[in-house]
Amino acid sequence: MNEQTEFLTQLIQTDTQNGNEAAVAKLLAAKLDEHGIASQQLPYAPGRNNLIAELNPDVSGKTLVLSGHQDTVAIGDRDKWTHDPLGAEIVDGKLYGRGAADMKSGLAAMVFSLIRLKESGFAGHVRFMATIGEEYGAMGARQLTTNGYADDIDGLVIGEPTMPNIIFAHSGSFNYKIKAYGKSVHSSRPEKGINALELLTDYVVAERHAFDDAPEDPVLGPIVHSVTIAKVGGQVNTIPDYGEVAGNIRPVSTFNNAQVIARLKGVVAKLNAHSQGRLEFELTHSFVPVKTSEKSPLVTAADQAIASVTGQQAPHDIIHGATDASEFTKSVNHFDTIIYGPGAWTMAHMDNEFVPLADFEQAIQIYEQIARNFCA
């Protein structure tokens, strides 16, 4: 087993289900230090550290950032896994485990591309940022952005699993709750109470058509919206006085996050005006859409890098999942962004998640060449 695969194995065997990123940050820092690259860790909470490393921070010219997240989603039902989700087993050229695709292989590939650049005498400015909490909240990217680490970026590569595609745009992601306040009474006298379930039902019905007039984005398409969680009632013979539903929306540039908030608050206000009960809107997460021109310098640099390494042109595509880029692009600085990394997008969050080791090895070379092309 070569050094790169051995290191990726260590990352997969380190459990970072929705937390514990400091353990991965320690491994990243040690590997970088082993090759003469200094790094620093920015704590967010106990056991949760972002990591930042730089090559040639004082040189003039473009700044390229390679970034990925250290956390993974939960393993889920282990009985559905054929391979140990923390075992990093290799079978037929595929490495299995939680985070193999999403996205510890991307992190490891970025580390080794940085090492290759350093050891070759590369003179451009490249920053590597490993974040915490991307899978729920993107707190790490938010903290780094607040601390100014996005203020000098010219190009950003997020290493989510997208091979063979370059992702040049993705929708936002918007999570919210609607809370219903009614009045509890015995179910034999429903007319004396206010049923929170009925209040929520009225909202769910209204939500189905709340965005019918929202204009489509020419790249990302229509806004996508769903009510996905409901919690109401505790006893069958009691009218519930409280309940809540949660929903997810994928905003686009032509109907953005602020417009989504205004629309949802409008629906709630209209229903409240004709009800004895009360609905209340609560924002949970708000990630903005990200879009870069397909003819931008970063996309061009990636096109050329992928073609030189693989001998093939990379398709350009979009996704409707949000990434840390939604937080980084909130900086007052404007920069190009692409999403590109080893593994397939369809592997993210799946049982028996895997990454082809050939993808991983190619990604190291591709990230290195993107840096050379972009910073030239």
C-alpha cells in the first residue's frame, strides 16, 4: 500500500460522524508537517478544529484555495453495510467506508497535491482549508469566512465527489420550521380547542403552490421545495396544542434566499389572519446558490488539467446539493468556484460508500495541475 492510500485509510478509520473533526485535523497536520508544510488549527468547539495550511502566502499573484470537510454523515444501519464502514477495506480497486467519497478522499488528495507542489519548488500561492460541520450547518466554513480566509481568494476548489464532472454551479439549501400554537382539549369537544395539526395541514397545503410563480434560473432550473418532517400530537384522544413541520428549499439565483423568507412569512401571515391559532416561521439554515461562468479562468484551468491527466474532456454539470462554497462566497470578495473531487456524487451518504482508488490517485495529479495552470 502506498503512502497516499495508507493515509486515506487512516482518515476513513477515524470516526467523524457529525463531529470529532479534531482527530482528522491532527492527522492532516502531522502528514503536512512530515513533508515540511506548516499548518494551523482554528478551534470551533471541543473536538472540532478547522485546519489551514499555505504554500507561498507572501507571493503576489492569484490565490487558489483547495477545500474540503472533515466530518461525515452518520453510518446508519450497520446491517446494511457489506463492508465495515470504518474499516477502509479495499476490494477490486475500491476503498469502502463512511466518508470514502464524501469526502475524505478529496481531503487526502488535496494534501498530497500540496505536498507535490511544495516538493517541486512551485512558487504560487495555494491555501488548503479543511472544515468542520459541513454536513449539518457549515459552521467551519462560516467561521473561516468570518475570520477573513475568503477575502483574498481568486479561485476555490471544493473537493466533493463529482468525477468525472466539473460542477460550476449549485443551488442553495434552505431549512426552516413552521411552529403551530393551538389549544388543547379533550377530543370529545374539538370545537372548544384549536387543533395544531389542522393549522399545520393548512400550511402544508398552501406550501405546495407557494412558489408556482418563482422564475426559473437559466442554469439551475426551478426552485425545489418540500415539507419533509412533521411532529405533532402525543395522545389520540387529545386535541394537540402544539406541533411543527420542517421543510427544505433549494433556492436559485432568480429566486434567492431572501425572497424565500419573504414568501414563507407571507404564507404564514395570510393563514394567521384567518385562524384562531398561530403559526410561526423559524429559519434553521440558509445556504446561498453558487454559480461560476463556464469560461472563467478557474474552469479553464480545470478543463486543461483534467485533459492533461486523463486524456479526456471533463463534462460540465450542476448539482442541487449545497457545499461549503455557499458560506465562503458570502465574503465581500468575489471569486470563481468549482466543485470537483474523486468518487461519484451518487455515492455520497450511501450505504457501502466507496471511492475508486484510481479516481483518488488521479485527483492528486489533477489538483496539482489545476494549481499550476491557475497560478501561472
